[in-house]
Amino acid sequence: MYDTEKKNPICIKRCDDYCQDVRANDSKVSCEFKLINFTHSNNYYLTRSGTTSRPIRLTYDDYHINDTRICNICDLKYNFRYLDYCIGNQVLKPYLKYNSIWQSIGGSDMHFGDLKFVAFFCLSLHNSTACNQLANLCIMSHFSADKNSPCSLLTQLSDVVIKYASMDENVEATKPSLFFKRGEKTAKMMMEPLSVGTNSKEIKELRLFSTVYALDGTLRRWGEFKIDQLNLCQMNSLNDGGDWSSHWKIHFARLSESIHCKFTSENLIDLAKIYANDNFFSIYLNVSEEKAEGLVETKLIILPVLIENISVGNLHPQPEEWQLVKRFQLIEAQYRQQNKHSHQRRFEDEFKLTIYRSITYAEYIELHYDIYNNNQIGLPLVKLRYRHLDLTTNVTLHELQPFKLQITFARAGEDSQRKLMIETLLPIFLLAALIMALLQLYNYRQRRTGLVSTATTAEIINSSLYLVEFLLHFISYAANAILLCFIIYMCVYPLQFLVQGSIEITLPIMKDDQSLLEILIYSAFSLRFIFTCVHFWYISRFDLFLIDWERPRSCDNNHFILKNNLETSSVCSSVRTYTSENVSTWRIFYVTNEWIRLSVKQKHSTALQGLLVLPLAQFFISESLISKDLALQLFIIITTSVTIYIIQVMLHKFVWNRIFGDPLQKFIDLCSLCNISVFMLLEHSFGYYIHGRSPNGFADTDMYSMLLQIQRDSQQGCPRKGLLGDSDQQSYVILPPLSLRIYFQKLLAPFEPPYSMPQSHFQKEINTTDAAVERSSAAYSSMNRFLCAFIDHAIKDMDYIIKEKTLIEKLFNCEFENYLTESKGTFYIDNAKSFDRLLLYGNSFNIILMELTMLIIVFILTHNLIASTVVVYLFNKLIQNVFLKYVRHNVTSKTSIDKRFLM
């Protein structure tokens, strides 16, 4: 031994007697020391090598009673004194670099004066209490990675550890376990479900278990984990969240609310007096597995702790970059270096601010669970974020400090799903929307300019008309893309939780995702609302003209004589022959009113939709599994609404239309019965045409002529009603020649005010009844004669061809091969009756998307499905009334029919 060399150890009784004598003279003297030293090779001790042996601890029982020198006071010249230990200088020499370390932590200096002794007892003597104390000191340093810090002893093996470790033992065993190893192994542990043994049938139950250590490494508490242990709100009786049971088990977890509160700095200081620096938590998962033999095995798995403040990598989403730890504390307080105050000041409130230099507490705590296929659970993760409060600054006792505690669940791969949606699906959908908008812009340009266009790309971009058209299409497609992402996320994600597994775990509300979902649905609603308003206003202002094919009757001796077709006014009469014509106008009124009635007809009933969605969705939402989960509630509402809409459309198409007839076809038949065609131009050279020319040549007839015609049809066969002589096709998508619009303007020019004439003067000129009637009749007669001639191919410099669209053209609603020139147009056979796009009937998909987004938004804001359904129904009625008003006004202005004749 370095200080003394004993051949005959003394017994403990002789030492006790000597120490009693010493204490009698001076009660403050402590004479009992445990010597820790190296031994030399001699006859009385086991031979050890000074370079390879580990330190040994000599107790009193190792000495003879006759030797009293062991009880002498520890000579600090050759030893270090720590607690009741006397440690030789040479033994402690490798740890002297850890002596009196001052470290700046969060603006405060922290002293680790006893670190060399703690490291010696932990790394050399393998004392578990010292190792726990070393880990606690590392936590006190905020897991500092500085050289010679407490954590440096835990994160890497020093030469001291290797020197004093036995060659036959694992070197890792000498290091206290506080950190998880960073890398792929830890990431794999966090991304896989809990595995059971080969003989395990299933995991019966999961409980949480916790240990609490004091700063000196002693165990203060162990047992079942209680969530109240982490609830600082409850410690201050400021709980603003739910009432969580202290005996919380994951087996019965149905938590969907977080606990949050704000307490004052004074409350925090009071908590620091009780809990700071002396409560270090470790949480374990207590897994009970049922074995094949019927036995139940229980094992503890320590939970990883992710502290956001200790490392930049902990803020990254990749688990392999995280530095996970196994222990944490709630509150840490740094005392002031000099704290000498009078007895009176201790009773003042401001005295509390002078006790500590700084306080660091956990302002956010989250217990996070990942759920895998078949509801297998992953290893829970504890997430913390610390908040540092510097009391040396201008901090008041009443300043509020936030705290939040929550338990979250997420399907494994949720982040990857969110990344897939935000970084992959949404950009792809928006790119597709942009491409479709550009395609529609190109098609719009072709409809206006055709093959004679010489416009360059720059001219198209600079044109405000083209820009507005592009934005309108892009808004529509972008709204569909965003809504599609929302529906995919809301439907695919919750569906994975409907499969029951071995562990009964429900999905609480997705707090982190709710803001993302709200952004998506608000964006989709805004874009969809803008498009709906502009689109319905646009389609209600198209150019409409009713072509009357009825041949006028000439009166001779009070007998009506039918002229042949070539002598009708529609082909060869002059503009002024309208006064001698005798054609009934009630047919035009009849067709016009039927068009107005058809314009507000829809494929689905919003009232029926609401009456069916409301009870079905309420039934599922009332279930305890879904009642507090907004995500699943929206999933139920979307699924129910879409399903009922699809059922309505299918029943309308395959049942209602077969029984009561297709309303579009019924309108076409009405046009044929009235001998009137409908010519519609939505754009400059694009529109729709319904060929309603009667195959009999006339519609105004008496009973005798009608029976005679029926008899002739039964003998010779029914004539065809189509524009082509050998077909019954009556609906067409048309691209008339570019000069047709110019000719329109020329025909209407005499009936419009010239630029040189003031509007008031022109209005005064036509105010008389005779002038108004004359101008209206002349305009109608001229346009009717012109369009009849055009349809009959009777205009030499203005003609058209009839063809069918290709599959691609039908799919994208485009006309790539339109052959549109100044004198040549194209009529496309339209079996789908595309003119319904000018009606609410053909815009059913746009309407249901608008109603669905509105239903979701109102429900998110009110959490009331009845109110949401009522709002959607009122919105639908508003659309119908406003659209009907615009259609009536458009029909009156474009057909010169007085509004008093309209229903």
C-alpha cells in the first residue's frame, strides 16, 4: 500500500473502540475510513499486478485487532477524502482532469466539483448508484458534449475505463447506459412494431412502468407509471385539459385531448423548490406476453426520450439522426452563487426571484405511439421540449409560463404519407391541372381563330382574354386537385384503423394534421367558389337563337295553301316579307319556357342528399370510437356523401330516365314537335346545335292533316329527324365558320345604335311601340332566314362538314382537327348531348364538389352536421334562383321575347 503497509489487519471492534475515544474528545472528528488502494505482492495478499489489477476496497474485517493505525485520520497528503472513503492519490490520478469543472449551461455556470469521485466509483468500482449519479449529472448539464463534461464519460470510453477493466469482461459494461446509439439500429427500433418471442401467442396487455432517481443516484420510487407524474398543471391545480385518470393504461386508451395550462413564474419557483434537480425519470413499457404453454411473461422495455433542445439532429424528421436518451427531468434550477439576505426579506414575494439564477422546465411533453398493421404497437416515444427562464433579467412573479402535455397516436408511416401527399401527390396533381389548363387555353384559341390564326405565343400571353380563360380553367382544375388530395388523405389514412388487431387502440384526433387539412379544404373551397360563380355567370350569357322551320301559309279565297319547301320564307323571302307570314309564335314561347325550366334541373337532389347523409353520418359519428375524432368524422361524412351522390346519379340515369324519360331527349323531341332548332354559341366560334326540324315539314296543322300524315308514315315508314338524311342524330357540337359571327354583327348592325348617335337619342327613336316591334321582327326574320340557309348549306361562302370526335377529343373536351376557317366550319356528332353543360343538369359534378367542400368547412367550424346540411341546402337553392334569373334575362335579350311571355 502506498501510505501504509499492513501485514496483520485489525478487527472492526478495536477500531470502533478507538473511534469512540476520538469522538469523546472532539465530536466533529470522523475517524472511520474505508481505504481504497492497490496492494503489493506479499505473502498475505493475493498477488495482483499494479498495471492490470482493478482497485479493491479494504474493510475493517481484513485487519487484525492489534493494529490501530487503520483508524487514523485520512492523510490528505497521500489520499483524497470523499464521504466516508479515503482514496489513494495514485488511484484517483486518471480522474483528476474532471476536478472542479465549471460549465456554462443556458446562461448559468454549473459546478461539477465531485465529478472525479463519481466517475471513479462508477467506471472503476462499477457502483450502480454512482453510475446513476453520473447519468443525472449529465442530465443536469443538458447533455453537454463538451470535453470532460459528465456526458463525455457516457458517450465514449476513455483510457481509464480500458485500463481498469478486466480483460475477460465486456468493456461496454463499464459504461453507464444513458444514450441510445445513434444510427440505423435505433431508427429500425423506432420504425418496427414490438416483437414477441417465438413461443408467444400474443401481447395481452401493455402497461407503463417508471423509476425516479435522486441526484445522488439513489432510487426514490419505482412502480406503475402515472400520467400525473408529468402533469405540471395538476401540480399547480391549473389543469385546462381533460380529467385524465392517474391509473392510465394503453389498453383502454381513448384520449383525444391534450392538457395545457399557463402558470406564473411564482408557481414555477414553488415547483422548483419541490421537484428541481432531484427527480430524474425513466419510463418503461411493461409488456405481458402469453406463452404457448399458457404462461404469461412480463418484461420491461425502456422508452426512448427525444429532447428537441439538446441536438440539432433531434429537430430533423429522420430517426437515424436523433440522439435518444433514457432519462430526463421535469425541472432544473440553478442557485445563485451568493445568496445572503436578511431574515425579513425572506417573507417578501420578490425574495423568490433571488433564490435561483435560472430555471429550465419541460414546457411540452408528448407520449407518442405508432400503430402498425393489424393494430400492432410500436415502441412509444417520449418527446420533450425545454424552456429556459433567466431570472436575472426583468422577470416578474406574475409572468405566465406555458405548459402542454398530450398523448398522440399515428399510423406508422404517417410522416411518409404526409410527405407523399404534400411533396409528391399535390405537386403532381397541380402540374396536371396546369397542363389541362394550358390544353384548354390552346383549345379556346383554336375555337376563336381556327386554322387562319397567326397569333404568336407572346400575343396569347399578353391577351387579357386568354389570360382570364386560362386562370378560370386553372382555378377549376387546381381546386379539384387540392380536393382530391384532401379526400385521399382523409379516406386512405383512417381506413387503416378499421381493421381490429390484438391490441384495442383507437385513433384520436390528429392535432398536427388538422391545420394541414384545414389549409387544403379552405384552399379548395376558395378556388371552387370563385370558379362556380364565374362559370355559371359565363354559361348564362351565351348567344341563343331559335330557328323556326315552320313554312308560312298563304291565304287565297280563305283557304290556306302550303307552299313547297323552296318557296318558304326561310330560304328565299326578303327581310320585309314578315308582314305577310302567318306562322304561330306560341311554339317558340313553349320551347323557350321549357329551356328555362330545364336550365335549373339537376341530376341529384340536394334535399334528398341531406336527408340521407344526416342520419347515416350521425349514426356512425355517435359511436364512441369516432365521437371525439374529427378525422374519422370527416371521413364518415365524405364517404357517406360521395356514396349517396353516386347512388343518386346511377338511379337517375338507369332507373328514373328509363321510366320517365331523359329530360334532355325530351327537350329535343319537343323541338322536333314544334319544328324549331336551337342554335347556341358559347364562344366566338364554338357552341351547340339542336336540330329540331320536323320531318313532316310543318307543326301547325289540323286533325285531318295529322291523321293523313300518320297514315302515310305507316305505309312508307317514318322519316328521319336528323340533320343528315339517313340518321336521327339531332345534337351537335359546332364550330361554325369564323365569318358567321361577323355576319351576325352585320345583320344586327342596323338595329344597334351607331357610334356617332348618342344613346339617349337612339333610345328616344325606338321608344315608340311601332318602331320597337318593327325592329324586333325584322331582326328575328333576318337571323332566322340566315341560319336556315346556313343549316341547309344554301350559302356558298359559308359551309360546314359533319364528323365524329375522336376518343381523345371526347375525353379532353377538345377539337384538335376542327378544320375551322373563315368559310368552313365543323359540326361534331354529339351522342352525349353536351349542350347540358349550359345547364345545371350538366354541371352536377361541379355543384356536388362545391356542396361537399362547403359541408366539410361548415362542419369543421361548427361541429354540427345538421347546421352544415341546412347551409348546403340553402346554398343550392341560392344557386338555382340566381342562375334562373340570369337565364331568363339572357333568353329575353337574345331571342327578343318579351319577359311577360316567360314562366
